[in-house]
Amino acid sequence: MSNDSTGQSGEPPIKLWGGRFSGDTNALVDAFNASIDFDRRLYREDIAGSIAHARMLASREIISLEDRDAIVAGLEAIRDEIDADEFEFRIDREDIHLNIEAALIERIGDAGRRLHTGRSRNDQVATDTRLFARAACDQILIELRQMRGALLELASREAETVMPGYTHLQRAQPILLAHHLLAYEAMLTRDAERFAQARSRVNVSPLGAGALAGVTYPIDREMTAAELGFEAIATNSLDAVSDRDFAVDIHSAAALAMVHLSRLSEEIILWVSAEFRFATLDDAFATGSSIMPQKKNADVAELTRGKSARVIGNLMQSLALLKSQPLAYNKDNQEDKEPLFDTVDTLLISLRVMSAMLPTMTFNARDTAEAATADFALATDYADYLAKRNIPFRDAHEAIGSLVARCESEGRTLEELSLEELQAAHPAFEADALEISLESALAARDVPGGTAPAAVEAARAAAQARLDTESGS
């Protein structure tokens, strides 16, 4: 596609806003001012908004039915040309709105000049951006459901796999891998809630607000809102054209979702390392080294972790963009689109690739189980044993701490101690203390939200039911 600054056949550029000006715009200003290189992406939204506007104008007898039909047919033909990559975008026409409008005028003449009656580029671009943002929320919600499904499928497959749970990246207590995976499903469920809320706030029509003060024509804002699928109209014209809170909402929800993906990515990177050996990546989702033949790198996880930074950066940019703008619209808001596009694209590809990678991972259940009881991970269960026999927990904690210190000095584990050695630490120990094990530690945590097999299966089934309900709605 061309970015010819003069147009076809070298004719001078035509500005659709140029009536007040007697001189040409400096070519450098044209290049600096133009957004067509990136906002061409909004062509479908722009054409949909224009068609709705034309139909409304005709219904209110502001333009004729003949003009409406010519406008609609011309816009649909332009849309088909852009779909087919046969449309010439021109930098002298600045943005997607003027590129399409100028092409329409060339195609159908005066009828095309009537399209902009009763609207401004200010409410036009706000409408286009909201339509894009709404569709983005819908697609992100689909991908979030897909990844939640992948996590639930993996949790079901690895229902019996045990691993150490961590605090401070130190082995703490044994848990089920499924329990760990369900924690991420819970995070993504909250992400889905945030995007659903963002979509609701996006779905308000600014069309008809004009440049900033409304318009002088008897337009029907409810009609255009309904045709475009908006649930309501913006109630203040100043706010309608200058509001970009909805974009910040999306950046914010996306940044937190990427943080969640980054946390999972960090754990995958650890799990597949030689230091952990908890999991193995499929060759399809790993890369090698150009110099070290033995390497198998977790580049998908690393890139996802890295891409979280750019989405967080886009959130900061969107906030900084708005913080000093007086009402109403300012050209600053041209800078809202590239970060928004980037945030949406980055989150979508990250969700898709992670969803595809998770089912291909294999877990080394023997190694994870051994690690689950190493480093005195059952110490809390020994303390709980005493506390359940009416020993104050702080006393129990101190007694087991002394046992851990003894075992460390002797190179032994708690499970290797005899009953007499346990009773030397505290007389409340009885023979059944020798039955404390990985299995008993897991089974004992049979509370809602706990890591006992029954509790984890109940949580997984409930999460699956929620997902199935959402997918069917």
C-alpha cells in the first residue's frame, strides 16, 4: 500500500478541513501529524460507524434516501477494497477517517460530502476506538477461557502429582501440582472478570457528541448506538469525545493478566531447569543455542515474562497521556492507539502460545514427590500433631524446631527419628506420630481451598463448571 504524500498522479493534496487555510501544510508536519500508518487498522470500525451514521441521517431526513444508499454502497465497496489489500492509503489524508471519506467523495461525489453532517472526527474516532476495544475484550475473554481450560485439563491429568509448595522460594509444605495449577486458573478467572467489567464500560456510544458540545441537527443517538451494538449513549458531550478511561481499563486488566502469565512463566522456567527437573518442555515449545548443543531453552516462557514489561509500560503511557489534558479532545489522544493495539496483540499472542504449550509439558512425578518431603517439609505436620493434643502451638513449634536443628546437624530427616527421639523433644508424641507421611500431610488439609486430593478435585470440578457455564453463555 502506498503512503504517497501528494496522491495519485502527483495532484496536490486535498485537505477536507482546509477551507480556512491559504497555504500548504509543510511536508514534515504532514508526516508528523499523520496516523494512517497505524489507525488504518480501524477501517472496519470506521466504516461501520459511518454506515450507522448515514442511516440515522436519512431516518431523520437530514440527508436523502438516495444519498444514504450511495454512501452505504460506496463504503461497503471501500471496505471490500481494503479487505483485498487494493486500497491506497495516503499520508496527506492524515488518518483512517479522512482516507475513507475522501475516497468515498471521489467515488460517489456530493453524496459523500454529506456523510460528515452532524458529526466530528472527535466523536468519530472515539466511536471507532470503542468498537475496537469492545471486540478486543471479547477476543481476550475467549483466549482467557481457552487458557483456563488448558490449566484445568492439566490439573486433571496431573491429579496425583505431588510437589513442594514454596514460600520465599524455599520448600515449605507438600501440595498437589493440580492445586498449584488451580491457583493460576483462579488468577485468570479474576482477569476475565476485569475484562468483562471493562467491556461494560467500553460499550457506551459517543457518536453524536460532535466536536465537544453536541450538534445542531435533530439526530437520533439511540438509533446509531443500537445499530452499533452499544448498550447506552454517553451523557456528556465533553466527556464523550475526551474519555479514554476505557482504554486505561483495558491496559490495566491486560497488565495484571500479563503479570499472572509472567509469574507462571517464571515457575515454568524454574521447573524445567536442571536445578529443579520438575518438568520437561516439548521440543515444539523450546529452542536451542547457537553455540551450546545441549541447551533446551524455555524461550516461550521467557518471552512471555519479558512481554509483560511492555504491557505494563503501555499502562503507564496511557495514564501519563491523559494526566495533563484539559477538556475536551486534544491531539495527544492520537497517541492512544498504538499502545492499545500493542497491548491487545501482546496479551492475545501470549495467551494463545501459553495455552498451546501447557498441555505438551510433562512432569517428573518421582522427582517432584521426593522434593515435596525434602528439607523438612513435613515439620508443620509434626507441630500440628502436638497442637492437636492440646500443646500450645508456640511450644510445639519450638519443640519441632529443635528437632529440625538436631536432624540437620546429624544429616537425618524427621521421618528417620525413633519414637524415643521424638518423645525426647516432647513427651506428647505417641506411636502414631511415626505414621506422619506425605500422604497423611496431604489428606489432613481437607478443607475448602486446601490441597487434600478431595478438596482439590472439588475445586477443579467447580472451576470446570464455571468455565462451561461461561462458554455456553
